[in-house]
Amino acid sequence: MVAKVRRILGRVNRRKGALLYGLVASVTVVFIASAGRSHSTGFRSVGVMPAQAHSHTARTVMPNGLAFTGQLSQTMFTQASDGRVYLNLAVAVPEQPCEGSACGARRATDTIIILDRSGSMSADNRLPFAKRAIHALIDRLQPLDRLAVVAFDSSAEVISPLSFLSENSKSALHAKVDALAPGSGTNISQGMQLGGDLLLPSAGERAQKVILLSDGEANEGIIDPQQLARMASSVNRRAASFSTIGMGLGFNEQLMANLADWGGGSFSYLEHLEALGTILDKNLKDARRLYASISSIEMRLPEHVRLIDAAGYPFEKTADGFAIPFGELLAGSKKSATLTLEFPTDSIRTHSLGAISMRFKDSSGEHIVGLPSDIMKVAIVEHHRKAEVTASINKDLYRQSWLTNNLGLLKQSVQKGLSRGDTAGAAVSIASYEKQLQNAADAAGVDLASPEVKAQISQMRGELSEASKGSGVEQQEKQNRLRKKYLYDGQSYQRSFNY
């Protein structure tokens, strides 16, 4: 096996620039068996998989050090049982290579701010806070950075094209930002269109970032959420990440979160805008560490295996499977998401998980890295093998999936209930999660008791109760506040970022 891997690696040097997928020559594959035994010798990592044992984990390591890992919560089920399994997908991104003085250099960035200046931005000093944050961003930019500003209300205009900022041009841009005043409607689509048009066809080694700041609903121009999502995705496909920041309580949190997901960026929100400058600064710092501007998870699942949830990420059906936008990748980071799958358990058989790959684009082009499709398998077995089924559970991942991913799903379920004005239904969702949590603990023999989760549930019940008190206007404001909090927190529980 080692000799075979050496031959594969030898061919890598003769095929530079090829796309990377599964066992194509430019990757090293590590198999980690259920027993957890493996050994590694640099890129020539080879694992030991005992006969007749299914593996929880498959891992592919690229020659540059980027690692893509898939891990199953369970590899066996009894016939006619619940065939729900959790698949954790993680990518560990290496630091950007550098030489000599370049190691201390900060990556040059192109930042495009799309600012809402609709009439509602006059409330709570939102526009002054936004302008103050943009002023601070202008002052932080370095000579090699470029900035553009687009403002929109019922229509949009380019306040400043994408350009380098000298001290003189910084002063001129400060003056233009100061002159912005609240207008009328909220034509988000035209602002997005103008902002996207400012992107350069090829930014080379530069990191491109588009940031939308809005406090309202899209009520003019294109207002269909799916069409707006396609616009955000179009920006991302042009090698720029698209992030959103919701300001105040009037914005559509579901829309802003979806735009960020399809745009490969991040979603943030602030009811009170004093810290808006900090969020813009974080976006700038992330851009300087950009390793890949766009990535996606691509899956070809076996027949009858269902993808139920993808860590809250949207996903779309493709000709032969599913595609999940996974967003930007930052150098020196680890990013993971837990997917929920459901296997049919009506007959005794073994399912291979299918083809799973990650596609990403960096400054050198597009790459694909895939997990070996014949390593992770799920077996449906007879009832008398219950002890084997229990032993096949990866207890750490099973526990993590229930106490983070599924808690995040609960928060988003409550958010949807609040969006419908159904506080009673939201309370039912909480009670259902508690029951499911206990049933899962009993069925798997895994301790799922968690003081943190217990405190979270207690807090949610208290917040729902409080949101049902007061006048109609007061209840609406409280529930609106909770909607935004639960959506943001729910996504945070489902996804993991270590920077």
C-alpha cells in the first residue's frame, strides 16, 4: 500500500494543476477505522482497517496540507429502527505560504460597501452609526487596499468606485460619506447589482469582499428572496464573498442570513449599532486571511438516502445529487458542519455513503478534494445484533450532534414559529426537543445530560413567556428581537469555526 501511495505521489509532480478528487494522484487518503487505530508519516499517511469493520471516519489530505474529513455518528442500525445518522464534515485549512518579507505582509483587499440609506435609516441614529463605522474602515485601509461605496434607497448609486485610497482621496471619500442622507424605499437588488458590477474580472492575489448593510425589508426592485439569493451567489462565483449586516430590528433576518449563505460570507446583526465598526473590522481581517473565496460540498447519495438538514445551509438538487454552499475558507482555520441523513432500515443490507467532495476556488484556480466513497458505510442488521449497533455509535459525535446541531435546529424552529406569531407552537417545539433528547439518550446509551442545554431551554421558555406579555406592539417588538437572536444563535450552534 505504501509503495502504491508513493507511486501516486510521484505522478503528482508530473500533473501539477490537475483537479483534485478522491484518489486522483494529488491527494493522500487516510482511513480511520472504528477502533480508532491509525498511523501517519507525513503525506504518506496510511491507516489500518480491520476486516468486516465499518469506518466512522474518512480523511483526505492534499499535498499542501489541506485536510477534508467526514465522520459518521453511527455505522449500524437494527432493521425497522430510526435510520437517522449525523455526518460531520470538516476542512482544516493550512496557513498561506510565504517567503522572506512577504511573511509579514498583509494581504491586499478589495472591499465594496453596499449601504442602505432608506428612510428608516433615520431612526435610532442608524445612518450616523453606519457612516461612523465606514469612516473607521476607511482610516484602517492600507495603501494597497481598495474600497468602493454604493448607497441605495429607491434607487442606487456609486458613491465611490473601487479605488486605492491616498490621504487626499481618503479625505474626499470621508466627505462623500458624510453627505449621505436618508431617502425613501429599500431597493436592495439595485444596490447589489451596482456593487457586483464593481468587482474586477480578475483580482489575482487580492481578496474581494462585498458587505451589505441594511435595516429593512426589500420593498422595491427585485423582492423575491430566491432571485436575491441568486444575485448573492453570482457575486460569490466571481471570486468575492458576500456578507450581510442587519441593523436595528426592522430587517428581514431570514433573507439576510440566506444572502450571506449563498454569497459565501457571514451574517451579523446589531440592534444597537455602537459595535458596527468592530464587525466591519472583523470582515476586513477575515478578507486578509482569505484562502478560498468560494467552496461547496457536493454529494451523490445512494438511492433512498435522504439529506434532511445541512447545518442550516441551503442546498440545491443537482443532476446527480446535492450542492451545499460552504462559504469562504480562511488560512489557518478549521471549519465544520453537521449534516443530518436518513437511511432506509426496511431491509437487511449495507449502504455505502456515496461520493462526497468539496469544491473550492483559490488564487491558483478551482480544485476538488473528495472522500473515498467505499470507506464509510452504514449496515442495517438483525435485531439480535443490538449490542453491535450500540457499540458502533461514535459517542462523542453523537453527543455533539444532539447538544449543538440539534439544539441549533430547535432554535431555528422556534424562530420560524415566532415569524408566524405562533408562540404556543414554539413552546411545543421546545418540549418536543426535550422528549427527543431523552429518547435518543436511552436508545443509544449515551449520556446527553448537559447543564448548558438545560439552562438554554429554561432561558428560551422564560423568553417566550416574556414575549407574550404586554400590549400587542410590545409583544411584536419582543418576538421580533427573539427571532433574530434565535436564527443567529441557531446557525452558530450548527456550524463550527476555529480561526
